[in-house]
Amino acid sequence: MDDVECPYCDQGQEICHDDGFGYEEGKLHEMQCSNCDKYFTFNTSIIYYYEPFKADCLNGSDHNFKKSITVPREYTRMECSDCEESRKPTEEEMVEILKN
């Protein structure tokens, strides 16, 4: 997949990020076009994407605890699927966990 287009010939270029090249923000990076052999510069912008989820337990509802998948089962934790809070299973929950 091409990362940028050469500003001289519009040929797509893939940036080789070996040794972290091209990741630093606020700096011009130099690159040579593999098509026309001209040098050009580019800068890097890192974009964050956030995805919100409802967490009713943080608003007064009960936590939605599910058992973790743990080996050995004796170390199973109960984890809320909405907020990731974790707790030890109750004695009754542990009996059920060990049955399966």
C-alpha cells in the first residue's frame, strides 16, 4: 500500500519505516522517489481515533461481570465487560467455575 505520492511525478511511494524512519512528528523527512529519482520531503501526523461505549455500571447500574478465561481455573477473575473492573469470584461463582 502506498503511503504518499511523489510531488514530482505523482507515483505512489511506500515509506520504509526501518529503524523508525518517518514516524517522528514535527520534522521533515527526506526520501527519493523510486520512479523519477527526485528527492522530496514529507512530514508525519499521527491521528488518534476514539470509539465511545456505554458503561451503565459507571452510572449506577450493576457491573456486567463475566469470568475470565484463566489457566489454571483457580486463578479465574470476574471482569466487567463494560468497564473492565475486576474482582475475585464469590465462593458460589468459584464452585460453578470449577465444575466446568
